Amino acid sequence: MEPLHVNSALLSHQTIPTLQENMDRAALKEKTDAFEAIIVKMLLDNAMKDDRDLFSAQNDPGDAIYKSMYRDELSKVSAGSFGFSEMLFDHLSAKI
């Protein structure tokens, strides 16, 4: 199994959340959810990197863009439900 590497193209269009001192809990939760969305996007990109499609003989030119946008939105919607965000929130809220 290959280790996951941070893709520079992934980081170029997504901003990594930063923390400020005296941040309120709602803002901290929003930041940890955003961080979890980045992790989930990397996992989805790795899991769905197979370009073979069951229903078409060849891929359309915009197919890769559409699939990337789909995975990006899927990661944003599901952020906060995998547990990474909650674990990070608990750890950081004790420090801030």
C-alpha cells in the first residue's frame, strides 16, 4: 500500500485552515471541518483514481474535471462526520 502524499495541485486550489488565538468555538469547529474536508478529498482522490468507466467506451474531455468537482463537493458535505474533525476540535479547544 502506497503512503498518501499531499498533492501540490490539491493545495493550490484549497486553503489550509489557520488558527488564531482567542478563537471562538464555532470558528474553531468550522476550521476543523475544513481540515477534515481536505483529508477526505485526498482519500477520495486516491480511492477513485481508476479512470475506467463501466458505461462508456471512452471518457469525455470534461470527465476528469467533473469527477474532481464531484469529489470536492462530496468531501465538503461529508466533513465533520468521519471523526477527524471532532478529535482535532477536542484537542485544539483544550489548547485555545
